[in-house]
Amino acid sequence: MNRRVYLDHNASTPVHPEVVQAMLPYFGERFGNPSSVHAFGREAREGVETAREQIAHFLRVGKEEIVFTSGGTESDNMAVKGIAMARRQGHIITSQIEHHAVLRAVQYLETLGFEATYVPVDQHGMVDPDDVRRAIRPDTVLITIMHANSEVGTIQPAAEIGRLAREREIPFHVDGVQTFGKVPIDLDAFGIDLLSFSSHKIYGPKGVAGLWIRKGTKMVSVQHGGEHERRRRAGTENVPGIVGFGKAVELRARDMADEAVRVTALRDRLWDGISARVPEVRLNGHPTQRLPGTCNMCFRHVESESIVLGLDLKGVGVSAGSACTSGSVEPSYVLVAMGVPLDWAMGSVRTSLGRSTTAEDIDYVVECVEPLVAKLRSAMPARAEAR
Amino acid sequence: MIYSAALVDHFRNPRNAGMMRDPDGVGESEYRECMDLARFYLRVRDGRVLEARFQTYGCGPTIAASSAATELAAGHRLEDLVELAEGRVVEAVGGLPEERRHAAQVVAMALRAAARNALDRRGKG
């Protein structure tokens, strides 16, 4: 039996045992609908509101500013469409490397008559605030820029972009799904008006996330129905999920700072180990302004998926930057936007470490990668080098 | 694992990987959508494949299919090999998910090209 090493924490994380314990009663005796007035409903309501307080405390905001959703994708859609549609028309600024939840929401709004500017990124995946400044128009109704990219982990200059947005009184949405609970987010200092954040990236359950909306922000609902979440998001709350999310956030408040230091050191150990032993490998993303656990690498002249498969067979879970599931392969749009040459971009592999990752895990992965890449390269035709 | 044991085995332990010196036939094929590239070298005796070797750039299934195809080719008459069906390669790796059929396609095309090349050379020789 192989060792099992999970290096895909940006995709999802294992639920923390304390989170599971906190959730269990809400599948059983506290099963009620939080909208019901009876004791069963009130118990469920209490769970939801405790979680809201835990998250509000962590973000240092008012609890009435937090809306629970079904996931980061819903939070992003709610923010982007909710802000834009409240203004009926106008111009939106976003970046070329946003998550598809933002990119495709903006593209949809373009079909409704909104206009959009997709600002570029530099070779490290960083947005230049001056590009945002230049993109601002009198009719700009929203700036939406992610805090950190899930593929390469580059952390954007949110505070500088937020300052521009504040000067022009343009709502500023930040997709914080990859940074929430991992690195500090100062909503006031960053000038953020809306923040998307998710549970299953921080050892909480899947199917629950949140959107923080600064008090006074004008927006419309995109999901219509009952009076839930102060009429901002209709639908019965995912009570066990929300309770678990609250607990997960409470644990992050306790563990986040120490873990960031430890995981950053392991991430660097992985890169140092691989770059010292494998020729023609490059690191993607900003050298320092990067998520603690994210290490995205390109192995030149090797195909991403063959590395993912080779490592899977060794018990190691990582993700590929390019995928050919539909019979055609596209290099990652994030790496393309960063100007990574195609012969490198085709061989990109993302590793993302987390709270359970150990130094032994990292050393094992380095041991696996070196012969795997050498083997794949040895079977490769010389002409592929021209790619 | 979505792949068969045979496929995984060929990926893990590729047979006949690498180039061949002075082959009797060489052929290659590309699957542009996926950027896969497979090349086969054949050593031929009395009209039959004595040995086949491959060099492949591609995802796991394409590498595995290349390895399996070198074993499949051995012993075959060139005249048969130029007709090699993609399905034979699929069988040789114990089946392929539908969205990975291109692995067998690019490998079968490259192997047919190598066999054709060997026949052409024989005709000229």
C-alpha cells in the first residue's frame, strides 16, 4: 500500500473532526426549519445565528451583513449580478484570471448589454492597479477582482484596488474563496464592499459559503422566493452546513497564523526539492505574494495529466493545469494570461498543501516526481520539444 | 481509478519506449486538439514486425496505448498492420473511457504510418 499524500487543498479540504462534531446534532435532534416559530425551528435558528456570529467576529463585521449561500460560485454570482442588475446598465471591471464563477457571470451580463473590461496580469499573475485605474469609466458600476488565484496562488493588491474603487464610489467585490481563513483580510483597509468566502476550502463542509455585503450596498436578489437571509437569498438554510462552517471559521481564527508559517515553509521545501533535482521546471505565481500552501509548477515538455496520473499511482493527489477530458486540451487560461509559453504551460501541475501536510509527505512527493518526470521525458519524441 | 489495470501497468512500466537505430520503418501521428504526438519505429524480418519501439508525448492513456501497441505489433505482417483498427489498440489497454478514445486513434494512425513506411522502403529496396 502506497503512502497517501493529499496536495489538492485548493480544490477541497477534509472536514475538521471538531467541525463534524459540531454538525452532528443538526442532522438529528436539531433538525428543524429555522424559519419555523416552534422550539424545533428555534433550535435550528440558534445554530445558524451562532455560525453567523462566529463568522462576523472573524471578519470584524456586523452579523446582519453576512448572507449564507450554497457555495463560492453562488456567492460570486450573487455579488456580480446583484450589484450590476441593481444599476440596470453600465461597465464592469474584472481580471483575466478570475474564477469562472465571476468570469462567466460577467460574460452573461455582457449579453444583457453591460460592458466589461478584463484587465491583464503580469508574469507573476498580478493585476496592476494602474490598469484598473485606467479602465475606470464614468459608468463603471462594479470592480470585481479576486484576492488570490486558485491555480497559482498570487495574492492581488486588493488594498490599492479598493482605494481606487472607494475614490470613485464604485462597489468593490472580492472573491476571497482561496484566501479567507488562510491569510488576513482587512475589509475596511482593503476598501472591500462585498466578499465571497467558502467553507470547504477551510476544513468545513461542502455546499455552504457566504457573501459579506457592506451595510448600505445597493443590490438586488438573484434568487427569488421566501424571506430568508433578510430577503437577500431565498431558500431554506443548509443548517448543518452553516453550523459546521461557523465552527470551521472559529478554528481558523485559532490556527490560521501558525499554520500559514508552517505551510509556507513546507511549500518552499517542495519547490526547493523539486527544482534542485528536476531540470527544466519553473514556478508559476508570485515568488512571495502567494498563498501559503500553493506551489504551481511547469515541467517543460511533459504533459500535465501524465504527471497527475503518475503521482496518483504513487498515492499522491495533485491537480493538472490542463485537461483533455473533452478530447481537446487547452492550457490553463490563467497561465496563458501570465504569458507562460505553451511548451511549459502544457506541463503545469498545481500542488496545494494544508494543515495535515508533513515534511515527510513533501519529501516523499519529491522522491516520486524526479523519476516520474525523467521517465516521461525519456519516452518523448524530440519533435515535441518544438512545441 | 477510471483506467483498466492493463492501462495502468503499461503507463507504469512502458514496454519498448525510446528510439530505434536504423529502423526499417518509421511513422508518426499527431492529435492536434490534444497536442498528442506518437511515433513508432519498426524492425522487420521476412515481412513481419520483429520489434516495435515508440516515443510519445501525451497524457497517460496515450503513453500506455503506445506501449501496448508495440507489443500488439510484434509478429504482425506489415500488410495487416497497415489496416490496424483503432479498436485493437483500445482492447490492448483493456478499454478506454469514451473521452480518451483519441489515445487509441493517434497510436493506431502512427503505427499504420510506420507499417506503410516499411512497405514503401521494401518496395524501393
